[in-house]
Amino acid sequence: MRTTWMVWGLLALAPAAAAADGRYQALPLAGAEGGSGGGRAFILDTREGHVWVWSENELMATPGGGRRYGPGFIYQGRLRPGDAPGETIDPRR
């Protein structure tokens, strides 16, 4: 739970230049915990179109070759505008 508050605090205290123009936007994602987000957030860079998902409980590799669960960001790629409403966008383009 402390990790959740730390991440939200970091997002709230983003660098002044980024915060001044609202560059980064974060939205909680619905989860198993009664729709409260389940420790996950969708993060969008409104200037460059990059997207991340932050989660409290991601499976990560450790230096010794093992695995553990912990907080982490998953880069989802970069958005681009479509040409028409309802268009399906191929992320490889």
C-alpha cells in the first residue's frame, strides 16, 4: 500500500516543466479490487504519445536469474493519430 502512495506522490510531484503543461496524465485502471484499480494505472505522455501501465504486482527478473513480484512500469508503445473515426491502428506502422 505504501508503494501505491509513493508512486502517486511521484506522479503528483513531476518536474515543473512537465506539470505546467499537463504533459503526463495518469488514470487508475479497473481491477479485481472492486473496480478501484487494483494497484494499476494507465500513464500517457500527451506530448509524445508514449504509454505505460504501472502495476504494484508485476513479475520481474532478479539479478541472480530468479523472479519476484513487485512494482513496475510496462512500456506499451507510442500512440499516433488515426485518419478516420473508428480506424484500427496497426502499432507496427
